[in-house]
Amino acid sequence: MNRTPLVALTIVVATALLSTACGADPRSDRPATDGHTEDATEVGHIHGLGVDPADDTLYVATHFGLFRVDDAGEAERVADRWQDTMGFTVVGPGHFLGSGHPDLTEDLPPHLGLIESTDAGESWTPLALQGEADFHILEQAGELLYAYDATTGRLLRTEDRKQFEEVLTGDLVSVAATDEAEQLYATTGDGQLVSIDASTGQARELGGPVTAYVDTADGDLVGIGPDGVVRVSDDSGGSWREAGSIGGRPAAFTVTEQGWYAATAEEAYRSSDDGRTWERVL
């Protein structure tokens, strides 16, 4: 079932209040190089963050592959695969979902569609829309998965990770699920925070500070601005208080049971005190 596109959310990003999205890196929409001429230790532009609950290891999805980060802040490319992992989320112990572009040593189409790993990124299996979709956002909400396809500007959802229905069309940078599977929050390309009713595909702007990425934490909304300032709202975006700052332009942001994580283009940070202070972990 297709939803009616929401014209108000189809925004042309001209001067880019948020060059925080993946498109901020001119390489981010191109597959990883087949020659692997870059420094083998280079992480590249960070697209996503996730923590494996199996062992609390931080994983960083980047233009040059998926990396696991140890307690010393050292990053190791998983399986020596230079896959440009754009969308990335951890859905269980050793269980990841992803999307993006393949390592060009692999005989795969340029868009990976929805892919799955059940061995912490060592191997990946295609699930749906291979060769068609480039998901830059993957957000689990109970039994539902929300996926934003950057090639079409469509926010989709699926229960079986094979068949999808359209929620709305628009220019989205992040999507956050809530305890109610049909209630979402998102940020747009010009930094607007919006509330989305996924059952109808309707969205409304909430106002407030310019927000690059949004997530939820214990019922609160948590946002990070293009200047790296982290803010918290306990009234669904009606008002905000500043918590802390990562001190730079964000490229990824997520709240997990193990802590709050944020990244600039090539560095990752963790907060264990609800965003007040941040420690560099990569």
C-alpha cells in the first residue's frame, strides 16, 4: 500500500544548513574503490554507529567498510571488506542490518538494498531490493523496520524485511522510533524536526532548534545540532534544554543501552551521563 507523498517535506537543500548528512562527503554515494589504494587503517567518512549487545563492542559504519572499535579506541575493518555501508543498525546480538554500496572486488550491483548479517558483520546476505534501493536510514520499531531510500526519497516500512510499503516521501536525515510503532520523529535536510504518523503518512513540523539527528531515550527526545550541541526534550519537542556538545559537526548519532554515541566525519564519541560529557572512543 502506497502512502500519499507529503509535499511539505520535499525540501531542496541548496545552501545546506546541514552538510551533516551522508551527502556531505562527495565520496559517500560512490562505491568503495576496487583498488583499495587508501590507507588500510583509514576509517573514512562515518555514516552510522551501533553497539553489539553480545559483547558491548562499538561498530562504526563508514565509506571504507564496517569497523569494530576496541576499548583502546583502535578500529579494525571487519572481514577486510571495503563495503560502503550507508545505512546501519544493530537489531540483536551479532545481528546487523545494513545497506549501501559493495566493495568493488565483489560482483554485486551498485546498490545493496537491504542486507543482513548474523555474525557481527563477517558476512552479509541480501534480503530485499538489491540493485534498487540505497537505504541511508534503518530504524527498528518493534516488529517493524523503517528504511529511508536515498535514491527515491521514500520512507518505507516492512514487517518481514522483504515486502515494503511507503510511508511518505521527503528529504530525511534521521528517523527515531518511539514506544508506539506508528509514531516517529525525524529530521529533514534543512534541520527541521518533524513528527510522523506512520499509519497515515502525515507529518508536522515541531519547530525548535535546528537539529541534525534525533533519537529517543527513556521517553525523551534527544537531538544533536549541526554545531554538535546535544539537546533533550521531555515534552515531545515542545521545549529543549542543552545537555552538552561533541564540539564538532555530527555525521551520526544514536542512543543505546550502553550509552549515547555520536560521530563527526572521522571521530566517534560516547557519553555515559545522558549527553552532558563526551569521551572520544575513536
